[in-house]
Amino acid sequence: MQSLEYQLRTLLSSRTLKVLNVKELTDGFALSNFRKKFSNVEKNLLFCRLDDVAKESVEIPCYGIDIDENETIHKIFYCEVAVGNAYFVSKEYALSFKPPVGFDTFVIGKYKEMDRVWEYGAIEEYSYVIKDRNRIVPLYEVEFEYDIELEKKFGDGNCESCLKEKSIMFCLAERAGFCKNCDDKIHCTPLFLRHKRIYFDKVGENSFINCPSHEDTIVDFFCKECQIPICTQCRLSGDHSYYPNINHTLFTYLEACNELKKEINIKDFESKEEKIENEIKEFKAEIEKLNNNNKKVRSQIDDEYKAIINELNLEISKRYQIFIPKYLNLLKYKKSMIKTKEQLKEINSAEIIKNIKVIKDVQSQEYPKKPNIIHQEIHLSGRLGLNNNKENKEERKTKKDRMRKSTDFFVESTCEIKK
């Protein structure tokens, strides 16, 4: 529950989000079968809206959470998704057809123009479209409280009464933030004093946390082996009172606050972020070669025969549709590093000790395997047609053949990509 709250806060850049309830949906046997079935397939842990899972085409954000900003209480599924080999298409196509042979899922985005991805590639604007619901295993149903208006007012913004001073609190009843003077003036009667108010300097102020197993008891220790905080009750009569946990190394709470803060090195995230940024630059360099090659061939085609443009468009689209999911995977990892780094700068020792396991998991996460993508030149050869570095002695396809080829959504390509 704590790790999910930490992940949600990181994804939404929130300081006020609170998980209310977590319901486990999948047993170990079902999850084991799922992972066995898709053992050689790329899998992601993603958040999905409850109503989307029942649809024929399930749309899941590549990074982030799709929520209704007009609501304050939200329910979502935390799922393991066998994304596999993704293919970039328009939303209309993804909702109407199945992935072509050799691909498992679709990736769709805000922009239909594929070449805009490289310039405006915000990972939050892209989603997977899963056509086979067997590729999705809901792990948990998560209910959480997230108020976008409260988040906007948190530590920022002017008082909505005097419009001069900085707001120091947010009134849930009036849906407004007030400075100290206006707060005192407005909330001075028994009626208005009943309003639930959130003071920004009190959020996250508590230096101590409650035990996950005994919610009414303050944490006294931290177990080095289990990587969890525990209380005296856990040690004397709980799961750390008998073998093998009784032999685990325990730190006092204050010792853990100091030691764990040292273990979480933001420079590790900065190093990984820099490494993935270099991968993205190399990726973009290959795309730039493709774009330059595209311009060159278009010029030749304009001089020779206008109709060949259609084949070129299909070839460029084919490569984009293969490149984009790989590129977005790199971009997603970079975003994860940035979000985690920013979150660690904001949280205190208590937050770190509550979420040390998930933080360490992210810290030790290996960056994605570098896509082995080498641009291969497209050039004119013989009669007007596209030579993709294949031995192809077939005559150029007729207009009817090209139309059928486009309808079938199949384009020949020799772009070498190791899955």
C-alpha cells in the first residue's frame, strides 16, 4: 500500500495524494501462469482505469495515470501488461484493426504526424492499445484521494479572498486557499470552524510513522533484511519475534533515518538519466539520417515520377512505426528517473523509510537494452521504385497492387531491429 502511494505521488508530482484502500485481485498461481506464458515478452507495470479493462481495445497510458480531474476520490487498476513488440499507428486505426503480423500491441499519440514525435515527444501524451485482454493482469484495485485543486494551491498561489498575500491553507468546503489573516477572519464562527482545512506547512510534517502491521503503534525499528519499518510489538510478539526474522539486523528508527538517507544517492539517478539521454541522442541521430535520406529521395522522385511518393510514404511510415515504440521506451525510462529524482529532493526521512523498498527498486533498475537500430539507405535503383537494400528484381507494383498493399497495412522493410 505504501509503495503504491509512493508511485502514485511520483507519477502525479503530488504531495497530498493518499491511498485509501488496496484490494488484491490476482493470486500467485494466476500471475505465475501469466508470466510463464509471456516469459519472453516485454512486460510493464501500468495504471489503468477500471472501465477501460472491460473494453475490446484497452487504452493504457505509457507513463502516468488517466484520471477525472473533477473528482477527488479515484479508483484504478494496477496491472502487469505484456506489451511485447509495439507498433505506432493512429488512434482510429488502433481501435479498428488488430496489430500486423510480428507485432503485439499498438502505440498511439496526440499527434498523428509521426515526425512530430521527435520534436514534441512528451511520453505522457502516448498510450498503449491492447487488443488482447489476456495480455493484462490486474494486480490491485487502488482507491486513492487526489484533489487537483488542493494540489494547485499547495505551497503556491495567492489568497483567494484578499488576492494579495500567499495562501497558507486550503479549505475543502469552500474549495479555496486563504492567507493567515483571511483564514482567521473567515473561520471564526462555530459553523465555519467545522470546515475541514489543510495547512500546507503541516502536510508531511510528522517525523514519525505508524507501523504497517500495527497501525496504532509508532515505528521503533527498521529491518535491514526485510527493508521495512517495524514496531516493538512486531519484535516482541509479531513476525520478527520468531525464526528466521528474529535473527535479522534491526536499526533504531533514528539510526535508519540517517543511514538510509545516505544510501539513496541522487547522483545514481542523474548518471542513469545522462546515460539514457545519450542513447536518445544516438537514436535521434539515426532518425535524422532517415529524415535527410527522405528529403533526398523525395527530390529524386519528384524529378522522375510523382506516383512513387506513395511507396516512399509507406516505407518511412513503416520505419517510424517500428522506431517510435523503441524511442518511447527510452523516453519513459528517462522520465521515471527524473520523477524519482525530483521526488527524493522533496521528501523527508520518514517518507524515505516508508518507501525504501520501492526507491531502491527504482535505484537498482537497469536501463532499457539499447535498441540495435541501424539506418539503411533508401535509394533509387533501375526503374522508379524503392530499393531497401534487398535483392528485389520484381517489377514495380501496379497502382492496384499498391492500394491492396496499403489496405493490408503491410510494407516491406529491411530495417534490422533486435527484439
